[in-house]
Amino acid sequence: MSDDLPRFDGAWSGPELARTPERWTIALTPDEIDDLDQAIGALERSAIVDITRSDAPLPHLAPRLAAMRETVLHGQGFMLITGFPIERYSLEQAARAFWAVGAHMGTAVSQNAKGHALGHVRDLGFDPNVPSARGYQSNARLPYHCDAGDIVALLSVQTSKSGGLSSLVSSVALYNAMAERRPDLARVLMQPSYRDRRDEIPEGRKPWFAMPIFNPHGGHMLTNFVRSGIRKAQRFDEVPRITEHQAEAFDYLDALAEGPEFHLDIKFGPGDMQFVSNHSILHSRTAFENWDDLGKQRHLLRLWLACAGGPALPAVYEEQQGLNADGRPLGIHCPGAILNADLKVMDGGAGASEERLKQPA
């Protein structure tokens, strides 16, 4: 078969980056930690969702965050911040510091139909096969996927007893490999696939939408893949059935991502903050075993960020999540939802019961 598909820059291999953690890790200095201490004190009476970059200038840390932002949006696609002494702070204080760092990267958008801008990634025992459930609400391994927004950010509050590694893979590398080895399947993934909105439906939209997985645009390859959403969309009679060729292409992409050639596994420590591009990276998580004590169980805080100056997005992204005046993703914006960051409510997603967090002592 003739190969006329283009290749794209920006690809990396997990084994290579595993040997060079200095390329993707920022260790906070005492002065930068003091910046965050000062911000926590200054923002004590501010509503979390109202905190802006100007409210938390972070004079020592801000220059490194600016460079990190460029790397995440236009370079290798991810960075990890280590050394945040989370044990010093309450959950609310840690959330304010995390939000302040996020504000230097972008603007937080809603992650579900309830308007939650600060998500809680915890095992709620939910069945991932239920349309309204999310994989992160279980302790199961997550398939490789991307989220909404330009960047997904995570703060590790508590770690699991075992497992729960963060897994990242360059979607540019996956595309380049498919273009070389199976261009027929790469072409399949450049055609629309139908996705379930998981009962989180913006005004005037259908409960499903269609967009390609591989989206070449502006000299870059942008990838958008959530296989569970594709599978769940088959519940709608009006959605075309997944073809045998599509299923083969999905399987091939999954196999490349899961194989040792491409992905990188990262162990989260308490206080670590990870920032990942949703356009050039697919992310996953290994299965984990939790602690019996609720107060010790694995808990991450999450932000979805829209970033001015991010990579140009094709028009099809407007159908997925809507775009603001700057052409940036709006996240999940459903009728009546007000942006909020309630630390006392477990983020159960649309249609799920709300459960209370046990605040750390």
C-alpha cells in the first residue's frame, strides 16, 4: 500500500523520557514554596473559582510556570511539579495553591453537568459501563484517552496502597507509527467517530457528537480519543454502527499505546502536580489497591484548563465542547450549571449521588 500520509514533529518515546526525568520534572525551590505559602494566606477569604493569576502573582515561580506552559502546549506536552509540601496544608489550602498554579496555565472550565471546576478523582465504586459514570470513579485501569480543555492538571492529595501509576503516551508518536506501519488504519481514524456525551448535554446539542480521532490542523496533529465514549454511543439507534475496520483501528491504537515502545509510567507522590496537553498526549492510569481507611484513600484534585495561545483547533472541536471567543474549549457546559469548586462534595458526575469527603486532619 502506498504511504502518502504526512509525519508530524513533537513525538517522543516513553523509554527515552524515563531515562531523562529532568526534561519533564520541576522541583520547587524554597522561594517558590514561599510564593505558594503567601498565596494561600492572601487568598484565604476568596472563593476558589474567583481566584485569578493577578490574585496570586507567584513572583519566583511564575517565570518557570510560563516556560512550563509553553512546553505543555507547544512542546513535549506534559510536565510534573514536585516538592509541594501538601502535608502542611488542609485540603482547602492545598486546593487554593493548586488553583493558583493552574491560573498561570489557563482558565478552569466545567468538568461535568454540575459545573464542577475542581474535580475529585477518587474510587467511588462506580461501574464504568454505566453511560453516566466516568472511569476515574473506580479503581480500575483506565484505557488511554484525553479529556476536554487544552490541559488536564492533577494534584496528588493522597496516594493508593499500591498501583495507580500515571501513564502518558505521545499521540503524535502513535499517529506517526500508524502512518508508517498501518496507513490504512490511520486513515480510518482521520474519519469521524461517534461519541456519547454521557447524559451531559449542552443546550441545543444532541446526546452524541461526531469527530475524528486524528485531526491534522495548522501543521500539527491533534488527537481526541475516548474509546469508552465511542462504545457507549452505540446505545443510540441513529448512530452508525462501529465497523470492523474501525474496531481494528481502535484496537491497533490501544495496542501501540499500551506497549512498552511508547508510553511512560510516572509514580505520583503526595503534593505532585501534573500538567498534560489533551491535544498531543493520551493519558491513562494503572489499576490500584486502596487503603481501607477512607482518610488515606487515593485522592487527586483535577483541573481542566482552557489556555489562550494554545494550538489552533479545527472547527470540529466546537461541536465537541464549544469554543470561546479565543477559540479555546469551554469544557462541559450544561444548562443551569454554575461554575463551582465545592470541596465538601464528591464529584460523582451527572446523575450520580453526592457523597461527602472526609477532610484530612
